[in-house]
Amino acid sequence: MAKSRTARRKKKLSKGKIIFLVVLVLVVIAALVALWYFRPNVIQGVIASIGAGKEETDTDKGGDTTGGEDNPGGNKDPGKPDNPYVEGDTLEMTVLDIGQGDCIYIAFPDGTNMMMDIGSEFGSTSPWNHANEFLQAKNVTQIDYLFITHGDYDHIRDAKKLIDNYEIRSFYMPLDKAQDSNTWLKLLDVARAETYTDENGNTVDSAYNNNVGEFAISGENWEMKCYSFDEADYPEGTNAEKINAVSPICLLEYAERTIVLTGDANEMTEEYVLAKGYLDGIDTDVLKVGHHGSKSSTTQAFLDEIDAEFAIISTSGTREEPNEKYTHPNPDLLKRLDSYVDAVPDADYNGFREIYITASDGDITVTIGENGGINITASEAPDKNYGEVQVAAVIMQNGEIYAVCIKRVAYVVQE
């Protein structure tokens, strides 16, 4: 009986009505996508009411609260939201896809900003156009902090060009002896000569700081704690291992979230920082993997201590085709990340939810709201986006929206 009623109902739909409904569905989808882009809270409210506060997990990435064979520690405390929607003032960090190198832009919630490194491999296309277009799109005219982790070409290649085109208010640099290349020496000269125009229109000398020992950069409600070698222990010589080792390990903290920034810190750096106890008792969220996914960085002891849930590798190689010259990302390193489980299972996700590689996933942007919400987006791999609602389909009934199908919802606020 139900079959025949359905059949009769279908026969009543004329060709014109079918076309109208198809067009209507397309318009609704376009409208929902636009709403999500410009007014995400509207879509979130619709989903919350439709789903009655239910949560969807995508291959156990949304938050199993009970643990299990694939997640022995359990992902989160059932009494606390794993990932509330991003609300309020935000901190936004983008790891730019500039090939074999590092270039990270950070917009802090108080309106200040930072560029951490800006370089790429010798002989490759300069990353300047991509970095400059990115800054222009953000309407950036001044850089509050230029943070250089170490003096390798793939981290400083276009630093002088950045200084020539943007006013830099403050520098954070390794000690002079950390490098001896012509590119490094020219950077030192222009950094020390840099000035900027302050709020009163006066020309002021830019601040110059050395990345030595334990130091911090902070603003309104955010802090970046950095740890490097004390001056007495600072690596002597300019071989590759020692040049990389001076890269500080930094903890960028906002709204009880922590991003780990590493430059090309290697096993030598990690052992020093761990021995000092700087990382004792921390629980982090995002790791910018050291040295482009090198085998000699991001050791098991380091992973066990920081307890991160997302990893970002900045490199020109992919999982399938590592960089030929350096073998980045290294298969052994990827195996460590893929197989990682918390040394001491806690209320957070056990292991890495997602591993991003710029060569395959594009620019990786981490956004943290003042409420602790976190979003991660990959410009070339939207299927790996985390924490944001993506409208996958709209179900219609009698010409009206019946349900919105969602892909990858990390957390939906219950009514």
C-alpha cells in the first residue's frame, strides 16, 4: 500500500516541477554555503536544532568519549566540549605553502602580528610572491615581530625583501655567530638599521632581540614562551646540525590552547629543552613539526612530552614522494607520527587527529577563538578541515528544507 501511494505521488510531479525543485535545491545549497562563509553561527544554529545536539564523528576524529581499541585513552572528558565553535577574538596562524622552507604568519587577537621565517630552498622559485600576496590580502602594512628561528637559506631567503617592503617594529634573531653566509650577514645589517613610524608619526629604531635561553613575547591574553640554548651553552660552529639546533622551541598560548613552533629544532635542541624541564607537564594542541619532517627531529621523547593532537609539516615533499634531496618528510618520522599514542592517556584525543603537509595540503590555517574553539583548514585539502561545519547536502520534502546533511562536525552545542 505504501508503495502505490509513493508511486502515485511521483506521477503527479510534472517535468516543470522537477526542474523547479532541482533549481531550488541548488539555490538553497548555494545560500547555505554562503551563510556558512559569512555567518557561520546561523548554520550552526540550524544544525543544532535539526540534529538535536547530536555529534557526528568522522573516522573517530570527532570525539569518542569512551576509548576503545583504536583510541585506548578516550578522546575527551564527556563533561567538557572537545571543540566549541570559534567565537570572540581570534588568534590565526597560517603555515604558508612555500616549498622546501618555512614561512608562518600569525595574527594575534590584540591586533598585532608576526612573521616567523620567510625562506625556501636555493634554486627553487622564490616564495616572495605568495607571501606578499597573502599579506596584501590581509591588509598588512607593518609587521610587529619578525622572528627568525635560525640562519639557513630556506628560512631567511626573503627576509631582507620583507624588511624592504614592510616596516618591522621588532626583531627576534639568533646570535650573530649562528651563521656565516652572505644572505645571513646582509640580513643582520638591514635588521639592525630598520626603523618604523610609530603612532605619533615619529621615526623609531626597531627593537632587536636575541633568541637565547628562556624568553617570552606576549600581548593581551596571549603569550609565546620560547626556549633555546643559554649563551654559555650556545652551539659553536656552523655545521648543519648546530645551525638548526639554535632554533627555539616555542609554546604559543591563547584561550587554553597551545601551538608548538619549532623552526628546524632537532634532536640536539629537543634534548636540551627537555633536560631543562621547560616542557614538563604541558598539554598542547598543534605541532609545527621540526625541520620539515626530518628523521632527526620530533623524537619520541619530545612527542611524549608535548602531547599534541595535530601536526603540520612545511616541506616540498609529500608522503608518496618525499623531497629527493633531503627525504622530507622522512618515512621514519611519519611512522612516529602515525603510530603515536599518548604516553600517559588523558582526557584529550589519544594520538594525532590529523597530519597536514603543505606540499599536498596547501596553506594550513589554525584559528583559535577566545572561547577555546579551534578550526584548522587546508587550502588544497578541504576534506581534512577540522572543527568547521561543512554542508554536504540538503534534503528536501514537499519543496521545503527537511534536513541538512553535515560533513565533519567536531562539536555541536546542545540546546
